[in-house]
Amino acid sequence: MYDPGTGQVFVVATQAGVRHVLYGIDPATGQIRTRRDADAPGSQPATQLQRGALLVSGATVFVAYGGNFGDCGPYLGRVVGIPTTGTNPTTTFTVPTTREGGIWAASGPATLADGSLVISTGNGEAVAGAWDHSDSVLRLSPELRLLDGFAPTGWAQENSVDADLGATGALPLPEGNRVLVAGKGGGIYLLDAGHRGGVGGSIAQDQGCPSYGGAAAAPVSGGGSVAYLPCTSGILQVRVAGDRLVRGWQAPPQISGSPIIVGRHGVVATTRRRPLRPRRRHRSRPSHHPNRRQHTLRLPRRQRQRVIPTHRRGITAVRIAP
């Protein structure tokens, strides 16, 4: 995540041990300028997976945590706020559940117009009884105090089958005081950004969009917003006007990656899954991996951008030009 205030690219690395460290990198030289511990006090770092995108807001880097594959270990969903400069103490939010409730969507936390944060949480251990704020959309203050939240009426049942809202980040819409979210369970929910409404408190809802990753939205001329959700059945266009939620076009199933909107004309770009072509390691022995997938990002040719993708060996700055 690039911070224009300090001119640094912030990344979190998992160090041997296990511990998580926030680094501030100079984008021009690749040199490390700052580093700080990023684990929440009292957590067990080996059980926490830092998967979601970082968020920089109000001179603070917000780092979200979920659990490892299989929901193993005594982890809890957490957000850690780390100042972008100086050595001031960190702030922390922990999902108030007995276990799980991970904040693991790839898009990470988002900010609302008033500076508060919005997050989506994963399945929790509770499958009955009082709502434990898992399988939810939660609003937090900039100091990471819990302000309010929303959960589907069937949150406990979704917890029991691992079908949570935490698979996709909550999306603040550019027009109106609204937030849109979808998750593994297939539900699409339109929420009031200033008042989540508690259990069953959505303004409008729809079904049929099991979703993973991050969504994108843009304002519509004349009012309202248009959003694009990364459904496993193909990217889905959703139009929002006031309290109305209307489905639009849907892409083919192989076009289901997290979308972005680029250019003056609002081009929607995403990745498309396709099998890798067979390649030969030796002339006499072809090597083919039918279950492996290659992802290609297509952008408008005249769109000059700088992309900083991450991978196992670090990060790479790439300039895209005509």
C-alpha cells in the first residue's frame, strides 16, 4: 500500500519465528526506510494469517488478520493500527468471539466518508445463541472501537457450514451512505453505512453470488452507483439507487477475479483463469500441469499505470506503457 503522506510503500512480512513485521519501502530505490512489529498484543502470531490488503488512513496503517488454512489454532480476527511515522503505540481491535472470526478478504479493511473503518468477518465458532460478530460487517472508529455491525439472519447456520461474509471485503459505495457486501454463502447485502442494523438489518438483499476477493464501484451519472462483484459464477454488475438493488450483466464463469475500474471511460479489468500451456523441461519429456492456472490482467492500451504486484520472493515495480 502506497502512502503519499510519507512517500513509502508499506508491506507486512512474516518473519521466522513466527512474527509479522511492517516495512516502509522507498518506491524509487527499494530501500527499507522504516520497520515496526505488526502483531497484536496477546495474540499467537503463528495462528494468525495476514492476507488482506493494508489500508492507510489518517496517518495510520491498518493491518487485518485471519487464520491459517483449515481454521486451525486459537486465532481471532484482529485489526492492528500502526502510525505511519514515529514510535507512538499501536491500536488493536479483536472480534468479540471465542475463536475464529477472521478478517481475511483480499481487499482488506475500507474507510467510510466519516473516517471510520468497515470490515467483513469470517465464520466463528458459535453456531447458536447470541450473535458473536462473526460472519458480519462491522464498523470501527479510527481508534478501532466497535461502533456497530450487521449479520445475516442465518449467521449461525452459515458459521456451521463455513459460508461466511468474510470471503469478500465490504465495499463503501461512492454515491450515498451505502455499503455493499457479498460472501461465500451467496447473499448480496446493501447496508446503511452509518447504521449497520444488527442481525438481519440490511436495506436490501439478493442471492446467487458466492464471492471471494474484492469488489469495485463507480458513481452513475444522475445519481446512484454501479458495483462489480467477484462471484464464482462470473463478475456480476449490480446497480444501486437509494434503497434499491438491481442485478445487471454477468460475465462468464472463467472471468471471476477481483475487478478494478480504470481509465476515464470506466473500463472494468480483472483476471481470467485459463490452463497453462504445456512446456518442455527436456526435449523428450513434456511437462503438463492440468490443474494449474495462469492469470492475465488486461488493461486499456493507452492507460499508463504503475503496478506493484507481490509474490513469494518480494515485490516488483512494473510500469505499464503503450
